[in-house]
Amino acid sequence: MPRTDLIKRPQPFIALLLVAGGWAISHQLGSDSVFDDCLSRGGPFVVFASMLGLAITTAGGIYAAIGWRAPEESGRSFMAVLNMLLALIAGFAMVMQLAAGLILPRCAA
């Protein structure tokens, strides 16, 4: 029988890495690359980067929700709740970046 406790034990921390990593990918790919070269990277690229980051952040939030529902009386359930809230905040930031990619022109300088 496989040991599933090795996967469940660091679950809130893996969810934190997924949420923060999704937001960082969205931010680095989306906004920073537009500052580097706005002629080749515009709205569609920012939308793609935001959707990719939003998918990773959503996966982290769902993974945290699974860890939160686990019947344990430890600090991991509290960490999972914090990760779900972080996923909501980071998801909102990425939706705003996605909307900006759809609304703003390519090089608005």
C-alpha cells in the first residue's frame, strides 16, 4: 500500500507555491515583457500570460481547499485557508491584468 501521507503532509505549502508561482508567472510574463518590448508583446500576449497564471493559481486554490477539508487538528488547515484567500486575491489581480490587456492599446506611450 503506497504512503499517501508524504503527499498530504506538505499539501498547504505546495498549494502556496502554486498560488504564488501562478501570480509570479502572470506578472513576469505579462507586465514585465510588455515593458521590455511593447511592439511584439501586446494585448493577446498579456491575456495568454494572465490565463496561464490564473490556471496555475486556481489549481493551487483547489489543492488548498482539498487540504482544508482534511480532518486534521493541526496548523495545516489554517495554512490551507490562508492559501485559499491568497488564491482569491491573486486571482483578482490577474483578472484585472487580463482586463487591462484587453482594453489598453499595444503601446500606449
